[in-house]
Amino acid sequence: MKHIFEKVVFPKLKKIEIAVSMGDNPVVRNVPIDEKMEINVSLNMPKLDTLLLLSSTCDGTYRIGRIYRIMFGHVVRTVGNLERLTIRDNFCPDLSTCKKLKYFEWKCHPFKENDLPPRSRNFTTLDNFDGKNFHKMLSQISENLVDFRTGLSLIFQTGLAPSSQFPRLLIPPINFQFPKLRNLSLSSIDAYDLGFINLTEADLPCLKRLELFTARSHCNGDEFFENYFTNSLALREWGTVEEFKFGNVIADLKNSSQVLFSISRIFPNLKILTIHIFGEICDVSTTDWGARAKEFF
């Protein structure tokens, strides 16, 4: 792999995707590596503007994953025209040289699970996960970002049951501005939201599209809206936002009309509203969720 970055010339290459999947193979996991290995990155890829690191070794326990992170970190620092970056791993490289970065996606898997059956899974935060690293990395690129997406990885979310429990991540709230950001997607606000409820239009003056989702499906609707609309966002107005998506909640809202009114007041110029709720409307006799969904509307 490292020869791609040391010797091979791709004068027209625009995109590199590195996908790492180790599984549970003990032979692969125990491959010895040279901790002092050096990689001399001398990229001859003047058109390269998109990088992706997609890893299922997110908990950092597989030692071979370190090699990919070393290589990827070198490449990120070397590419001069990087505009799009996707990291699906608990990896926070130095992005201080990424002055042209416009799109950034960072999805993590920062938990370890117990040995209980799947529907009883509970999780604790990995000892080597430090939210301050993510905060520092984001501060290096906030001034030029146009599209930012973050949350827990799909690898983690697909293993969750409605009853699964995991702690909120200790990631410091955002204390810097995103003057050019137009699209913001927070897909796991039950795990971390970067202090979004304290941000204002002054922090995100160009925001057009906003997504708020929970990592757990079937979350309590009343709790979701109380946290984000009744007690926080309802106190301000976001006149720039034209599209809003939210969801993964049960349609069990006691005051749905008040919630919808709050949305219309918070986003007075809204053009597109997408709601993802759990509840069948067409056949309310088969489930109490149906009655809840019908009540919502």
C-alpha cells in the first residue's frame, strides 16, 4: 500500500478511497509492525482532491490499523488541493494544511460493548478515545467548510437495539465559527451534538440545510423535542435555514401542534421539512404507534 504514495505516478487521479476491514481474524490482528516505520510521501497526484478512510477497526485494538492511519495522515498533510475528506474511524489527523477543504465527514465508533445478548447491549466509552482531539481537528478547518457531517458510524448503529444504552461522549462544545457552512448533519445527537443547542445564526451565518437525528431508533419523541425545540432552539430564529430534517423518534408527542409551531417559528423561511418518525398511519389498528402517528399529524 505505501508504494502508492511513494513511487507511483497518477497525474490525473482525483480520488483515493482506503477501505480497511479486519474482522475478527486473530492472524491478521496479530501481524507485527514496525513502530518506527517511516513513510516518505512524495505524491505526484496534482489533481487529487478527494480522500476517504473507511475502517471497521474503529476501536483501535487492531494494531495493523495504525499503519493505515500513519499513511493517511501523511497524505492529508501532503495533498495541496484537498476539497473533500471522509473519515469513518476514531482517527483525528492534523488538518492544519487543508486550507481548501469544503466537505468533511467524520463518523466514529468510540464504544466497547458488554457480553450480554444483542437486545441487552450496553456500551462504555473506549479508554483511548479523547473528544478533545476531534474538537481540535475541527477547529483547524471550520473557516472554509461548506458541508459538515458527523455522528456514530453505521457499523455501530446497525448493532443497536432500542433498549441499548451508551454514554454521551465528552467532546467540548464548539467555540468557533463556521462562516461558510451551508449544510450541517448531526446524525447521533443522543451521543454528542457539539453543543449545537448553544449555537446561533451568528456562528453559522450561511446555514441552509440542517439535519438532526438520533443514533438509536425509536427514541422518545417528547424528550427529543424538549431538548432541542422547547428549551433551546425555540429561543432563537434561524432565518437562513431552508431545509430541515429530523428523526428516528417515536411519534408519541403529547404536544405535536406546539412542536410544529415551534419549528415554523424557529425556521421562518423553511422550504423543505422532512420528518422521520416510527408509527404507522394507514393501519392504526395493528399497533399503538399508528395511533401516535395519527395523533402527531
